[in-house]
Amino acid sequence: MSEAPTRHSKVLIIGSGPAGYTAAVYASRAMLEPILIQGTQPGGQLTITTEVENWPGDSMVMGPDLMVRMEAHANEVGTEIIADHINALDLSQRPFTAHGDSGTTYTADALILATGAQAKWLGLPSEEHFKGFGVSACATCDGFFYRGKEVVVIGGGNTAVEEALFLTNFASKVTLVHRRDSLRAEKILQHRLFNNPKVEIIWDHTVEEVIGGDNPRGVEGVVLRHVSSGEKRTVPCAGFFVAIGHAPASDLVKDQLETHMGGYVVTKPDSTATSIPGVFAAGDLTDHEYRQAVTSAGMGCMAALEAERFIASLDAPAAEAAE
Ligand code: FAD
Ligand code: NAP
């Protein structure tokens, strides 16, 4: 029986969002010959959106296109990009070890974690029951199915407002449900939402239950509850989109690295260094505050520069001894 393959690199980058690809560009140009593992969402979160209007240099760029360009850039400067998903990491000794679903074991002198964030769910049993049957966390992926139908979106941040606006391209009516009486989304997005005739906003409500049928399985409405009076009402809809934020994808490291604020990896001030020397974290995985493509890319740059310095410090004693 042949042994499972092992691949060693000076720098291993886990994640292919803006943080991972930017780290890859910098690490490649520092001649570190990095390997980047893409994960199950090549390109990261921006691949599930449409227009990105705040990436400097592009007044509008489609999210998936931007990520294709980032991948091409990383590839062109020499990054080895591998389609694999890491299911276990051992940070207890160097070289660090990562196990891929493909069966490959990756070892590395320095590690850049850029696993980003994933959509949060409400946690309702009925939400779980109808996931994929009318309940979704991605309007870009599933909006098309609701042509001429009514949909409900829950959330009050940028994602919820963008999802609601995108859904107006297909749906006959979009109801946005928010638990407070003001949105946290950017003002320009709020302005577009308030002026869209297909949108109704229901303030001060949460979703208590998703209702529907089982033959065939499908959503028929959501039961809302007023946050202070507790009064309930049902809003009929064929699709229910959950857009209540994102949680850091830190499962791989939460028992090995210091985390805070619900799982975000802690980094040293003005640095991407984590609690283990040689392990760096960048992007939404570590950022509970800004969570933007451009800040993630900036942190990816920092992580690669810091990894380069770390590797130089490992090589320095050997070089001095040889002199
Ligand atoms: P992510 O983009 O989350 O990428 C994480 C990567 O890690 C993925 O490639 C995934 O496959 C990989 N990964 C995860 N786990 C593993 C594993 N175990 N093994 C291997 N790989 C793994 N920001 C803006 O600035 N402008 C916008 O207009 C904008 N619009 C958005 C619209 C939507 C709908 C959403 C959800 C977000 C939006 N954001 C926007 C936020 C922006 O997408 C994120 O801040 C940014 O993508 C974070 O980049 P990242 O590199 O940290 O991680
Ligand atoms: P977010 O900013 O954290 O907003 C989450 C929203 O969901 C909040 O309005 C919150 O309500 C609500 N919420 C949370 N838990 C809830 C629950 N259990 N029930 C009901 N409502 C709940 O998340 P996001 O909108 O996904 O954005 C994440 C990050 O990505 C942000 O930094 C954002 O700027 C960025 N992003 C940027 C763009 C852009 O630049 N165009 C687009 C998308 C995302 P409260 O307001 O009451 O807390």
C-alpha cells in the first residue's frame, strides 16, 4: 500500500479569500514558494455576492471576478494553489502539520491562517428543517428560484440590506425584518433600500418559526414576534433569507490558539502574530471589528511580511554558524 503524500513548504497559507491570496502574493514575491490551500469556498465570501463598490481602484467590480483576478495574481507570482480542505492542524511543534481531506499531509515552518468567516443561523429547528428548501443564507446563490414570489430577509447589517436589494431583481416583494428600529448597514445602502418600491421593512421583530409544507418540502411563511409586546404575526413567503452576520471559522485552531469575542483568533497589537510563534492569522478570522475585503487583504500582507521575518530568524543561526 502506498503511503499518503506529504508536502513541505516554508509557508503554508490556509484560505483563499482576500487575506489568503494577498498573503500568497507577498510570500511568493519574497521567494518563500508558499503553498495555498483553497478550502471548500475558493475565493471566499466575495464569491457569494455581486457588486463590490468599495474595493479601491474599482468603482464597481463583481465579487467573483475580483477573486478570480486575485487567484490569477497569486498563481502568476508563483504560489502553488491546491484545491483541498484542511480537517486537522497540529500546532504543538514545528514544522506545523495540516491534514487535508485529499489525504495529503502538509508541513510548514510558518503558517498563515486565513479561514475567514461563515454565515450565522438563527438556530431554530424549523430553519434547519427547511434549509435548502426555501431557507437560505445566500441570495446570490438562490435568489433566482424566487422569480415573481415573495421573500423575507432577516438582519440589519450590510449583508441583509444587500441581500434584500439583490432579491428585488427577482421577487415580487421583499420584506426585511429587523430586531431594532434602525439599521446598522451603510447609509448609502439604507438609502437604496428605503427607496425601493418592492421593499417593506418590519421593525422591532424577530423570526420565531419558519412554516411550510412537507409534500413537497417548502417554505410558506415565517412567524414573527414583536420584541417588546411579544405579539405574533405571520408573513407569507416562499423564501426566507438569513443575513444576521458571520462567525469566525476558527474550529481548526480554537483549542490551540487564544481566541476571544466568540472565536476570533487573538493577534498581538499591530501584528498578525498569534499566541504560537510562527503561526499568523489574517482577515475575518481575527477581525471582529471591520470585516472588509480591503482590511483582510491588508492583514494578509502583514502576515506574509511577518512570516518572512520569522523564517529569516530561523535561518539566521545556521547562516551565522556557516560563516
Ligand atoms: P473569506 O473571504 O471568508 O475566505 C475564507 C477562505 O478560507 C475561503 O476560501 C475558505 O474556503 C477557506 N477555508 C475555510 N476553512 C478552511 C479549511 N478548514 N481548510 C482550507 N480552507 C479553508 N466586504 C467588502 O469590503 N465589500 C463588500 O462589498 C462586501 N460584500 C460582502 C457581501 C457578502 C454577501 C458577504 C458575506 C461579505 C461581504 N464582504 C464585503 C465582506 C468580505 O467578503 C470579507 O470581509 C472578506 O471576504 C474576508 O476575507 P478573508 O480572506 O478573511 O476570508
Ligand atoms: P453584521 O454587520 O454583524 O450585522 C448583523 C445583523 O444581524 C445586525 O443588524 C444584527 O442586529 C442582526 N442580528 C444578529 N443576530 C441576530 C439574531 N439572532 N436575530 C435577529 N437579528 C440578528 O453582519 P453582516 O451584515 O453580515 O456584515 C458582516 C461584515 O461584512 C461587516 O463588517 C460588514 O460591513 C461587511 N460587509 C460589507 C459589505 C459592504 O461593504 N458593502 C457588504 C456585506 C458585508 P443588531 O443590529 O441589532 O445587532
